[in-house]
Amino acid sequence: MWLDMNQINRKKILFYGNFLNHLAKDLTKFYRDKLDKPFKVENKLKGKGYDPVTTADKKFERFIRLKIQKKFPTHGIIGEEFGHNKTKSDFTWVIDPIDGTRSFVIGNPTWSNLISLNFKGNPIVGLANFPKLNKYYYNVSEKIAFVVEKGKKRKLLVNKKTSIKNMKVSGAFHGWLSLKKQQKIPKVLKLMQFPSADALGYANLCEGRVDIVLQCQNKIWDIHPLIPIISAAGGIVTTWDNKNPKLGGNILASSNRSIHKKMLNLLKPVL
């Protein structure tokens, strides 16, 4: 991990991880009871592109903020829809109420609720909750993360043994990488043979289903919640230019250092 975890009391990390474990269940219940119904969609860019937000995004974020503020009133909060609530605390929660709003709009079940807790700007615990899939991912330490599916908990572990010859690569450019730039990385395009649907791509890496995930233009709320989960599952996550992923941008996550280094080299022509 990019953070020296010795700075944090390990029991505290477990405490915050358990909070996210309970919050995941509350979020899925909230969706089924209150939000699994018709909704309104707005375009935040209004003619300058397409960035949808729904009434459900806003209701989810209000719900999450209330839960956090009730339990941790001194902590800061950064949310995609309602901005930054600054405090003097070293702890700040980062929220993407619906990661994959486009998927949500068309009924694709791969959307999720993403939440992280940052200590001095570094993500230490994260949650990726998928209400429609009835599963969620979270970590309780720097080395232990779980997936809970239909009430059953399993420890997350990436596929450490994969090699360049047999690696499964999942990727999405989100309309950011131009055709001209894509033509500079033909080997990467040839390797991208598995779908990458929103945060589920990173979740699949943590379960060992795929070995590399590459995505473009992740905002901090898209990637902060996933960084501690990927790291705890044994994965490596950086930007395409091998910098700290907490900065957001173009993200590369891999199951081991050997294939990560290989993919970083293949991506150099588009940096």
C-alpha cells in the first residue's frame, strides 16, 4: 500500500471495516425498500457531453452522509454529488453514491455504492457494494479483504500465479483514449479480451477472475474505495505512469508485479 499502515491503529481499521460491512447491508436494504422504482435522470454537462445523475444518486449520497455523520460527526466527507464537508479531522470519507450511473440508467446490474475512509488523504478502508448482484467487497486490514455474496463471506485473493502468457486483461477507455492514441498500443488492445464494467472490473481482479484491469479517467471517488481492497487482496494498483493511484486518472491494477511492469511498458506510448 502507498500508506504506512503503522501510522494507524490496526484495531481502528478493523472497526471502520466492520462499519462498512454493516453499511453495505443497510444500503442494499435502502435500495430495495426505497429506490428500486422509476427515477429521473439529468445531464450534468448540459450539451457539453453526457454525465448523467439520477434522483437515486442523490438519495443514496444523503443516506450515506447521514450514516457517517451520525457515527463519526467530526470526520470530513467528500461526495460526488454534494461536495466537500471539511473538518479538522485527519479522517475523510469519500463517496460515489452510484458508480456506473450509465449502467444504472439502462438497468445493467454492475453499478455499485463506493465508499472509502481516508487518513491524511490516503485510503485505508473501502467498500464496493453491488445491490443488484447481492454482493459486496470490503477490507478490514491492509492484508485482509472479503467478498460477501448472498450472506456468505469469502476472503479475497488475486491470482498471484498468473503470467504474461496466460493473463486475462479487462479494460475500458470510457471514451477518453482517442482512436489515434489507441493505434499506438496495438498489443494492449489485442490483450483486452475481457469486459470491464465499472467497479466490478476491479472486484473481479480481487477474486482472481481477471489478472489486469485498466481504465481511463477515474475520479477520486471511483478509485479511492477500491485501492485498499485491491491491496488487501494482494494486488498492485497505480496510475498508467506508475504514480500513486489516489491521484485518480488512468488506472492500472494487476495481480502481480511482473505483469504490472509489463503492462506499464506497453502503455508508455500513450502517456
